[in-house]
Amino acid sequence: MDFTAKECRMIAWLRYQHENWRIKRLLQLAAALACLIYSLSVFVIGNDLGIFVGIAGFYILSRTIGSWHGKPEISLLLKLIDERQKEGRTCALDKSSAAL
């Protein structure tokens, strides 16, 4: 079974997302901590906005920690595709020439 050009683009997009998850999770962690610190400072002043920002901060923090290592199904799929490429059956697109 060979991959079509559309499937190869989807694989390249998945690989791109999976490789850039390290950066995204650190940005999400920083955003969650900023929301929590801001919510504490606003809540101390007496504004109710701090509660909503705090809830958003906890939500972002829980999603980031919950998926810290990425999605396992994407990791498994990419490993299976890499094994397939080692066997000699490759996509029309190479990892280095995958244009998004």
C-alpha cells in the first residue's frame, strides 16, 4: 500500500505538530502560570474577574500537564510510518522536503 500525495501531506503535518509540541507545551505552561498569578493579584484586590481567570489558568494547566508527552496515538502512528519507510516503501514526500 502506497500513500497518496494528500496522505503524505497529512503525515507531514502530524510530524510537524508532534515535533513542535515541546515548544507549545512550554508556552501553555507559561500562559497558565501567568493566568494564575494574575488571578491571585486581581482576587486580592477584590475583583471577581480573578475567579474566571483562575479557572481558565487551571484549565490550561491541567490540559498541559495531562498531555505533557503528546498524544500517544500520534507517536505510535509516526513510528509505524517510520518503520514502513525503513522497509523501502516510502512516501512521495521526504521528511526534509515536506512543505506545509
